[in-house]
Amino acid sequence: MHFEVLGEIENIVVIAEGGGVRIQRFLRKMYGGRRWRKMKGDAVVRFDDGRIRRAEVHWYEAHGIGRKGLKISRLLAEE
């Protein structure tokens, strides 16, 4: 499912860092970087079919590399 993040990601929390990031070896091989962290936050997203919903998104991030592997974890209640 393809989506686009609209606006800022809020309520950002670190889920795992260092050895706790299971795919750290893959991330270093693909993108470089050192201290990879798995992050989560809430964002408003637009799906390919035009629906706009609030969702919890997860991604990996390293200093100087930016956000990689952005995915939707779950949809949040509609407002």
C-alpha cells in the first residue's frame, strides 16, 4: 500500500537503538551510517486511492542519512 505523509510526524518515540535494531546490518550495507534507530510517530497520511487518515508510522533513522523504510503500523481512530 503506497502512501504519502502530509505535514509533520508528531509524538516521535525511539522504539529501539543500537543492537536492538534487528536489521542494522542490512541498513548499514544499503545506506551507510552508524547509529541506526527504529522510530515511531503519528502522522496524517494520504493513500493512493485519495483517502486521508491518521496513522502510526514506523521508520529507521540514522544521523546524516534520514528516514528510511517508512511504513504504516496501524490506522488510528478517525477524528
